[in-house]
Amino acid sequence: MAGEEPERTPAKQAAVEVLRRAGERLKTAEIARRVLELKGVSLAGKTPAATVAAMLAVENQNPEGLFVRTARGTYALRERSEP
């Protein structure tokens, strides 16, 4: 339909993609910078790094979550064991 906005990528999905491409742990500010470089991604809030940091911190609290904190302000993808 004309005038429809393109579908947006959720921030969590974008952060997964950034960390997967990096292949290593990254600081939250670097994750936010790289997320903003991806097409179709926008972060809510005035400070993208704080938005990403909050999302990662919440996800880190879940033992089944996608991200793991490796150091202060630094996150990586949680390793999954295949069944």
C-alpha cells in the first residue's frame, strides 16, 4: 500500500545480528552504534546506548536469554548447546 512504512527490525534482533557479525563481545555503546547503522532499525529514547544497555541488562537476567554480560557494559551472545 502506498504510504506504508517499511517493516522495522526490533532492537533485540538487531543486537543479535550485530554481535553475530562481530563474532566477539562488544561494549554497549559499540553495539548501539552498529545497530543504528543497520537499515530499518531505529531505537526509542534519546540515548541509543542507554536504550541498548537497558535491553541487554534485562535480557541478561533471563538464564535462557540471548545475551550474557561478560564485563561491565560488555555483552556477547549466550552460547547455546545444541540438543
